[in-house]
Amino acid sequence: MTRAKAAGLSAAFLISGLALSIGLTGIASRIVWPGGTPSLAASASLQTLISILAFAIATWVFGFRLGGLRAEDLRWHGNGRGAARGVLFGMAPAIAAMALAVPLAGAAWTPDGGTMSQWAGTLPGLVLIFLPAAFAEEFSFRGAGLVLLARAIGRPLAVVTLATFFAMAHVLNPNVTALGLVNVGLAGIFLGAMFYLPGGLWTATAAHLGWNLTLATLAAPVSGLPFLLPGIDYLPGSPTWLSGGTFGPEGGVIATAVLTLATLVALRFTERPKESYA
């Protein structure tokens, strides 16, 4: 495969997947909710499922049929150990960011009248929200597009390029800031490194899940999206540039530091490049 062909197929994968996602979501919404207004959760769930379907089609066309990729090229051959490693890799920087915000920014948690049993009862629902969402984003941004682009321009630049697109996909999130977008892009680089750990796509998905689920279970916003849990309320502290404010920990310099460190640690364990091109 030539560099030009690999780059072209990568771009076609991303563009077609996005176009299909938008188009199919519009059609499905009119079928499922004719003339109605769905809840935010229902709408988000539908968008996630449609995104997975759209990028599955794009993967088959531009990855398998035109790109000649195999499942192992896309790093689909994972195992439970890789997923467990990914969850821990995702949880660790999230916990570190929130823990450091307590002494550095005055972040705190306050009881809100709910009980711990009520809090625990929300956890299965959060997993059902975050697991498919994490997979959809990894399938889109650390899937065939990344593998093909790595064959065109090399793995490091491909990871950074897809991480930039990943950040741009969050530009309309609530309370977004410039630093927040930088950190989302940095998270994309971190997840790109996780993709090249043993376990591939499943390790990256698990790390994505670990990060988001940790923030949400501790009542912090996730990329600007608030999660109000019974039992505790999260107060991010100040200044906003340090703590992240209403965008959540991802909007602060503390997250910049911990994500950078987590990425450097992950890079020490990534597998050697096997991409080839003509």
C-alpha cells in the first residue's frame, strides 16, 4: 500500500463514518420519535449505537475491502488482561487529578442528603452509559483511520492527528474551554498509546471507560457533561485554570500534568511499530 493510498483511505474512513453517523441518526430519530422530543440520555444512546454501526460500515469498506486490513491489523485480538490493564491505566490519572485538586485548588466533596446505597445503585447505569460510548469513540478515532494513517505518516504523527480530531469532536460540549480542548487532545494521545499496548482496541476502550467512569462516580463533570449522583456533590475549587471548573477535571492544568505523565508511562509499554508502506 502506498502512503497516498493509506492516507486517502484513512480520510475516507473518517469522513464517511461521520457522514453516515449524522445521516443515520437523523433518519432513526424520525422513526423512533416521530414528532417527539427524546430525553438527553435516550438521544445520546441512539447516537452512540448509530456511530458504532456507521464506523463498522466504514471499517468494512475502507479497512477490509479497500485497505486489505485484517482484524489483527486493527488490534481487535485482545483479552481480559488487556482490558483490566486498560481500566487501571484510565482510573489512575483520573484519581490522581481529583486527589491533587483537593490541596492545590481546594476541591471538595459534600454530602447532599442521599445515601451510599443510592449512590451505589447508580453505578450499573453509569457503566451502561460509558462503556458503549467509550467503545464508539475508540472505534472511530483509534480504529481503521488510525491504522491506515500510521502507514502513511508514521505512528506518532498519526496518533497526534487523530487526537486533534478527537478534541475537535468535543468543541460543542458544555462549558468547554481552550485548555479543556487541549487536555481532551492530550487524552486522545494517551488513548492512542493505550491502543498500541497489548490488548489493542479493548485496552484503549477500557482505559477510556476507566477515566470517564472514575470522574462520574466521584460526581465530577466529564468533558463538561454533569453527572449528579445521590450521596455526594463535587466542588471543583479554584482557580478554574487549575481545577477545570465546570468543565470538570479535564479542563485544568492538574489534568494536563497527570495525563502527560500517564502518556509517558504508557509509551514505555507500547509494542514496536509493524506498519509498512510503499
